[in-house]
Amino acid sequence: MNPSGQGATRAIVLFAHGSRDPLWHRPIQAVADAIALRAPATPVACAYLELSTPDLPTVCEGLISQGASALTIVPMFLGVGKHAREDLPALMTQLRQQWPAIDFQLQAAVGENPRLIALLADIALA
């Protein structure tokens, strides 16, 4: 339950590729921090496909154990390559099988969002 006692507790997972370089994680964590400031009652965590921890199943397990009954997975990919087309759907199938009572929602990769495309164009033109 959410803090008001009504409905599902929805958590957000920012899902990125990962890197061995700890500085690479800063922008993803900055988005998580911004979400936490805007919506303090919404749990948010970062997960990585490879080269970094924690991975997606570990993050989901942690959020579920903290009471989340719905998880929105946000792929933090600019391009939609093999990871977004193949690896992530396979992971989503595994998650849904492992936790069938959890409402998993998968957003499109951020690079497909027209608002982000427009913002990147604005940044480039500045």
C-alpha cells in the first residue's frame, strides 16, 4: 500500500546499460535524485544491464520487499539497439514469471520520447 493506504505502491526503476567507470553512473543517479525531490513518496532506484550493479532483478526484489506492488521500468537508452529490443524484453518476461502478482510496466526507451528529442535539439541549438 502507498502511504495514504489506498491503491498500489508504484516504484520507478531507471534501467541503464552500465559501465565500469563509476562517473558514468552520475547522470542516471541525478535523474533518480530529481524524481525523489519531485515525488518523495515514490520509491526510485537505478539498475544496470551489465558492467555495474545492482542488476534489474536485484533492484526489483528490493523494491518489492519494501512494499512496491507496481514497478515502472524506464529504459535510459537513447538508441534502441539489441539491449532494448532483445535483452530487456527477456528480462521483463523473467520478472513477470518470478513475481506474477506485481504490475510491471515497461516504458519506451527515453530516446524515443518526443519531449527528450526536442530537448536535445534545444540543447544542441543553444
